[in-house]
Amino acid sequence: MTNAAPQAPAEASRYRNLPAAWSGLMIALTLGAIYLALNQVLNLGFFVGKTMLDSSYLYVLAALLAGAVFLLIPATGSAPRDRVPWYDALLFALMAAVFAYFAWNGQRIVEEAWEFMAPDTAVWVAGLGWLLLLEATRRAGGTTVAIVVALFSFYPVFAEIMPGPISGLGQDLRTTAGYHFTSSESVMGIPTRAFGELVIGFVMFGAALQFTGAAQFFNNLALALFGAVRGGPAKVAIFASGLMGSVSGSVVSNVLTTGVVTIPAMKRTGFSPAYAGGVEACASTGGVLMPPVMGATAFIMASFLGKPYAAIAIAATIPSLLYYFALFMQIDGYAARNGLKGLPREELPSIRKTFAEGWQYIFVFVLLVWMLLVLQREALAPFYATALLLAINQFSKQHRLDLRKLGKLILGIGGALAELAALLAGVGMIIGALSVTGLAGTLANDLVYLAGNNVYVLLVMGALTSFVFGMGMTITACYIFLAIVLAPPLVAAGFDPVAVHLFMLYWGMVSFITPPVALAAFVASGLAGAPPIKVGLQSMRLGSIMYIVPFFFVLNPALIMRGDAGEILVVVLTAIIGILLLASALEGYLLGLGPLRGSAFAFVGRLLLAAGGLMLALPGGGDLGLSHLQLSVVGVVVAAIGAAVGRLGSGAAARA
């Protein structure tokens, strides 16, 4: 699992089929972790007469979960998948022992300042844990993540001999090992704390949704609402994938869960295979950026910023809606231009029947959103929502859990938790290395200097770096790295902190729809039966708004609802109009006017239409020299000329 989402069944090939005994152990570990989290987050007082330090709680949580990746994920593609080899069992036991040792000594770590003066035994145990955690990170996040984590984790040892901009206060190997495992800035730093305090509940909630039929409900609801309209199956993909992705947080799981329904339906009604795959890839990618849940990364972002999760969810709402609006308008234009109709009404589920079968989800989501946004009880919300979901679910004949299904649910939760625990603990060593060497503070100034004190160059550097790291890392690992390295100089340059961190998240997600990696597109291509590169290029075009919206809200935080109400209203309205024009230019169809294709003249019109839309969506002021009103007026004029030229060119081509 890459983003705190439970794995869809189709992704299970990455995991071993655990024998009964190991499955039982995994269930026990998962229940133990949930038990601990309930005690810590809900303050239930299970441990009478014993107060567990936060650090000890996190160590115990890591002891239960981080080493489980050795049981779940084979070391190589050729390793056994139907049994647990002795060496993986040994690695699991050693990892559990390492974290159990530090949990047992939690009080001494604080009282005796082990982070810089750890005893010999602790240093040797930390050294063993360091090596084990690198391998666990490789299995959980991939080879690229493991290499980056390894290089940074050893950086303190060589910090003094590095070139000027990346030199720092050097530490010996002994101090570095001890610091990684005993300080609150490394393995037990912000990522692991966010996992233990916030993320664990939402992983459990996402898995419970998967196993209680949420995907089927979302698909049926989307089909009932949009299946019969023009281009209906593609619009169903937007709605279903947006809903599912917002609560699952995993792009690939989202594609595999909703794409098996939406892609064949799109192809059946006339969409080309590549276009159908591109729609699903973009819809699933956008789901991770859509509140109310947004996956694990948003909760880690809240921890970095020291803000309630509700503030992050509110800020992310308008950009995510703009992204889906652009996708919706492109699909509508494609369907109108090609005369594509929806599915026959008699083949679609009725809204009444859909709600009758999935009414429980409505109550669960109302409770979740109310606790997140109104009560602002982020840590409690997923536990209450999960409890309500499981209780109501037992009234459903179709999705009622028996002991076998309950066991699968717990294993699904355990797999997601184990993978994320190992990944976040490993990535935490990047933070630790930058912290102990002092590089975290000086690197920001160096990056500003390299950008020539030009904030726009710095933004482009941030976007490109986010994209490159997003290609090789999970979005969570990518975001954490960028939040440490690139966010501080951008904030120091005067940009809004929430906007900067969302900027990193968006540009880290871009790699899911952009070749050469384009993971979402390539997974969708398998379902669509289309060449992966064609699906990747289609997803780039369909999701092109994702490349520019982050610049809009960084330059004007009103788009993330940070500002006075009047400015927010004006900026959002002009952004909607501008993005409508951009989407129309990309698809070659303007609502109310018709096609804008067929000749070079029409193409020029589309370019002008796109330029006008960009001016309307761009925030004014700053170095642009134009106010928002002036930009909007110029944009309207340019767009009007473009629409006229495009329509004339299209009409001339039709007559010819």
C-alpha cells in the first residue's frame, strides 16, 4: 500500500498468501496495534496504573507492525509466495525485538538523553535496526525510496566533507545510529507520530469500506446519476473514482476497484480504449486530492504544519473541484463532438434501489465529516465511523461479515498498516539526518540563493523536483522529503505555508498520469486493452489542469479559501470560467458554440481560447503588473476572439 489505503484484491499478488498459522499471527499483531491505538487515542486507560510515554507507544506500534512487511512482501519476485521462508521469519523477529528494546527503555531514553549519549548496547541494537529498516523500506516503498533513505540516513557521517551548499555538522557512525532510533526527530519523528496519532484510524476505516461493499455502492450511485447522460460512463468514472479515492487514498487501488466497471462501459458506448483508460487514470488520481479524507499524506501534512486536519481539507476542496470540473468538461466535449450517448436507462440501477442497498454509507460519511470538520476530532473520527459502519453493515444480507470475512478484513488492515509503518519509519531517517547535521536550516537559504532570489524560479524548481521524486517514490515519501527540503524556502519567500505544502502534494501526484512512469495510466491501460504510452498521453492531456492549478493557488491563496470572502468569491468564479475555456480549448469543443476543429484557423482559435482562459484563471498583482480585474478583462477579450476565430475556422472546414 502506498498511500495508506487497503489493497484491492487485484493487487494481492504483491503479497504472500500466508499459511493459516502466519495469518493468525498477522491478525493478532493487527488487533494488538488497534488495541494500542484505541488506548492511546481514545484514552481508555487499558493499562491501569501505568502511563505509557508517547515514544514508548510508537515503539510498541512499530514492534508490532514494521517488521510484518517481511512476512507479507517477498524479498524478490522469485521468493516463495505460499510460505514464509526462515530468513524472513528471522528478520521479522529481529525487527520486533529492536523496537521492543527501545520501548522497554523509553523512560531511560528521555531521562538519560540517549539521542546523543546512548549506551553501547543501545548503539548496537540501533545499528541492527538501521539495516533492518532499510530493507523493510525497500520492500514497502520500492528500491528508489530505499536508496534515497539510505543515502540520507548515512549523510551525517560524511556531512563535514560534503561541498559547501550541502555540508553540515558531521557526526560519527555511533552517534548517528543512536540518534536515528532514540531521538524524536528521526525514526520516531513526524511521519511515525502522525501514523500513530492520526493515520492508523483512517487506514482501518478505508479497509472497512472496501470489505463492506463501498466500491459497489459508489459505482451504482454514479451509474444511477450519470449513466444515461451524454458520455455517461466517463462521467460515472469521475464521480465513482472521486468518491472512492477520497476515502481509500490509493490511486492504484482506485483504478483497479472502479475501473473494472467504468472502463468497459466507456468502451461500449464509443470511447476509444486509450481515452477510457486516461479518464479512469485521471479520475482515480484526483480522488487522493479530494476531501474529506485524502489519504495518509494529508494527515502528515497537518502534523508538519501544526494545523488541524480540517484546515487542510477545507483548503484542498476548491482546487480538487476545479480539477474534476476540467475533467468533466473535457469528457462532455469529447462526447458531444463524437455523438456519444449514455447507457440505456433500463440497464442502470435505480437511485432508490442503490440507496436501499447502501444507505449505511450515508450515515457513516455524515458522522465522519461532522467529526472532522465541525468537532475537529481527527483522531477520534475514523474509529467512531468504523464502529458505526461495522454495526450497520451487519444488517446488510449482501455484505454482512462472518468470521471468514472478518479475518480477511483484519488481514487487509494489517497489510496496509504494516507497509505504511515501515515506510514512514524509514523516511523519518531523512528528517533525522537533516536535523542532526543542521542542514535543514541552511538548505533553505542555499536553494533561495540558487534561484537568484526569484520566487517564480523557486516555484518551478519545486514543481520539477516534486515531479522527479514522485516518479520514484510513493506520494507519502515524496511529500515528506519535499516538505523538509523545499517547503521552507518557499515559505521563507513569502508564500502561504498551506498553499506551499499542497503545491508539493499536487506535483508529487502528477507522476501518476505522466509518462515515463504514469503508474495510474499504465494500470488503467491493462483494463482498457490499450498501449500504455497512449493511455499515458491521454491522461496527461485530460489531467493537464493538475499541472497549472497548484501555481494558481500558491500565487493567490484565495483559491484555497485563505482570504476575505469577496476576494475568494471573485477568484473562484474567474477560475471556473478560465478552466472551462482551457478545457474547451484542449478538447476542441465549446459549450454553446460546438466543435472548434478541422483547420489551422480553428487551431489558432483554440490557442487564443486557452490563452484567454489562462488569463482569467491566473491571479493578478505581483510581478505581473496587472490587477485581477485587468487580467480578467483581457482574458475575456482574448477568449471571445479565440471562440469566434475557432468557430469560423471549424465552419469553413465543415463546408469544405
